[in-house]
Amino acid sequence: MTIIERYIRVVDAFNRRVGRFAMYLIFALMGVLFWSSITKYAGSPALWTLEFAQFIMVAYYLLGGPYSMQMGDHVRMDLVYGGWSPRRKAAVDAVTVLFLIFYLCVLLYGGISSTTYALEYGERAHSVWRPYMWPVKLIAAVGIFLMLLQAIAELLRDILFLRGVSVNHQSEAGI
């Protein structure tokens, strides 16, 4: 196994575990929103529930994104793409993922900068609850970083496929 194949397998395995964990955050979100409904109808609505639900949704979305990419569940225009050969799909994907990698690098730079600011200055949300912002910003930066790693893995997988080496996704390989 080459170092590139090993990188792909390690990133796939890690993002699969993180993504499987993130799937269960939906239950935490349901619990928070259920508690919000109970306290609202009891006459004293909890001030933290809506904002906390938003924070959970950020984690759900950003930590689950790399796993979604790995499984091929992202939206793409299959009207044309679906009829292409696997080789042509890999060639087009290898080019288009470069734009995604550039975008994720810019996003990661902003995420790290924003997280650093939140930590240095003790940034808090502008709400009655006033939670610290660094935890959700850190989760966002980590999610973006994991998406970047997965995008690079997808690029390398496509390049290897075009060279005649097939590196299956974890679910396909039965790992």
C-alpha cells in the first residue's frame, strides 16, 4: 500500500467515525427542542434552548459533511454526470474538487482566525443567554479541516483511479 492509499484509508476511517458520531447529534437536537417546547408551555421558556439547538446543528452539519462527501451523498447534477463513464467522472471530479479545496482553505483560514479571536477576547453571543462563542467556532473549524482532508482524499482517489489503481471507499471495501 502506498502512502497515498494509506492517507486515503486513514482519512476515510477517521471521517467515517466522526460522521457516525455526528449522526446521533440529531437526537441531542431533538431533546433540546423538546425541552424548549415543555418549558414554553409550562410558562417559563428556557432562554438557552434555541441558541444551543443552533450550536448542535452546526456540529451536526459540519462534522457530518466529510462523511457525506465520502459516501457520495452530496448534491450533484446527475442529468449529465450520471451518463458519463467512471473514468470521465473521475477526471471531471479531479478538476472540480480543486475549486472545493481552494474554497475550504479560505474558509479554514477564516475559521481559525475567528476561533482565535473568540478565545483571545472571550467573545460571547449577543443574546440574553450570552454563551461563549469559541466552542462552536472551534467545532466549525475542525469540521472544515476534516472536509478539507476528505476533499484531498477524494482528489487523490480520482487521480489513482485515472492511473488504474482503485481505492474503494470504506463502505465499499467492507472496512
